[in-house]
Amino acid sequence: MLVNLASGEEHEMDLGISLPTFGRQADPEAIVRVAQAAERAGLGAVWAGERLLRPAEAALAGTDQTMELPDTNALAYDPLETLAYVAAKTSTIRLGTSVLGTLFHNPVVLAKRLATLDRLSGGRAMIGLGQGWMQQEFDAAGVSAKRRGAGFEEHLAAMRACWGPDPVRFEGRFYSIPESQIGPKPTGLTLLAGAGAPAAIERAARLGLGLTVVVFAWDGLRQAAEAYGKGQGPLVAHVNGSITERPLDERMPLTGSAEQVAEDLAKARALGVDHVFWNPFDGDPDEMVERIRELNTH
């Protein structure tokens, strides 16, 4: 369902929710229950993220930044297997990843998995592709973190070659595909880049990708929307937080009470955001579906 939450120029925007695929809430029955409830509620998409591991020591981002990952990261269902499972249990709702660590996967294998999900779901897949940030995950995948940037672009080019007409052939600096027949070919796959830095947003637009942005502050979302401009695909706002029963005095954008979030949705819509989804972490995903449904009908 598309919501109209502000007056002025028409812009279509819909809402979604992350599936319970992390931590103690991760459970096949819960995943299906939430996905089916979201579809009945008229939400636009359900989402799954990727985490290869939770390191015993602090996660390394670059050479000098560390981050303590929450306990929920110790158990993370694979997003593509999860969405294929959900595809069989639903019929209309879109199926998103925010995001896959693209460089951790071989491009031929990932291209086939994405095309298979696209075919099994009837073209409902919205795949957010990221470059990865945690050094321990690069180490576990056997890939150099220096491959970010140019390696990401080449990975995408190799996948697009797989999705093009046969015979497929690709020669690059990092990846090589001998002349081959490769199928299936996708028919409705939507690709997004997980990006926030200006250079990454420019790359997304140049490569013909949509954009998924984690919302930390209005300035960041506004700058991302302005940098992306019209873009080549949907602009998605990823909210790590919940819609709460009572108003919050201190909050991130698109969190807080239904009234606070409704005001924020009008701002997001004015910025050109096409889809907003919430990752409620340890919140009750069943309650969140109902609260998003109520927003979706006003």
C-alpha cells in the first residue's frame, strides 16, 4: 500500500519491517508469521540483513576504529535462504536485503542465487548490496578489505554479465568468467547500494543502483537524498529503532510515538524517500507490524 503523508507534490512512499532473523527472536515460525502479517497489513516490503559472524573481540572498522557488536549478532539467519523461504509463504510483498556483504561472495554464485530468488518470488526481490566494513568478516571470507571500491564495481559488472545474454564471458582485475551459459536470468530484480558516504552515493547513482541508507540523523538523510538526486532506483530509509507507545523526548528520526513518526514520514516523503522500514531490534516485531499498519492507513 502506498501512503500519502504530506500535502504538496505527489510522491509515492510505502513502509516495511525487518524480519526477526537475528538473536533470540530468530525463528522460522516467527519469520513467516511476521512476513504474512506484514503482507496482510498492506506493507510494501520485509527485510533481512547479513552478518557472517560476531567476533570475540571488538569489531574492527578500518585500522583504528572498533565497535562492540550486540549479542544479537551472534545468531543471524542467512538473508537469501530466509527470503526464499518467505517467498514460498507470501505472494505480493517485496523481499529486501539491507545489506549483503557483496565482496564476501563469488559473483557467479551470488548472481545465480539472486536470479533464483527473483524467479522463485515472481520478481519481488530488492537486493541491497554493501561493500562490508568489518575486518574480521573480510578475514573469514578470505578477501582483502582493499578490494572495496574498484572491487565492488567489478563484482557488480561480473554479476550483470551473468544476467546478460549467453554466452557469458567476463575478464577483470579480480574476477574472470570463462565463456559459458549461465542461468537463470532475473526478470524483476531491483538492486540497491547500501551507502552513506558521498563517494559511495555517487557510485550508486553512476552504477544505476537504488540506494538504502541507515538513518542516524536528518542531516545525513537529507544529504544522501540530495547527493543521490533522482537516481536510478528507489531511495530506501533504514531505521534502526521502533515506533513506541509513548512519545520520546530524545529520539532518532522516524522513531518515537505514532504521531512523532507520522510527522517524520512527511519529511522523508518530501525528501524523495520511496520506502521506509524499521528494524526494531529486541522490540516485538508483531506489535511493530500493527503500529506500522496503523501509520499505513492514515
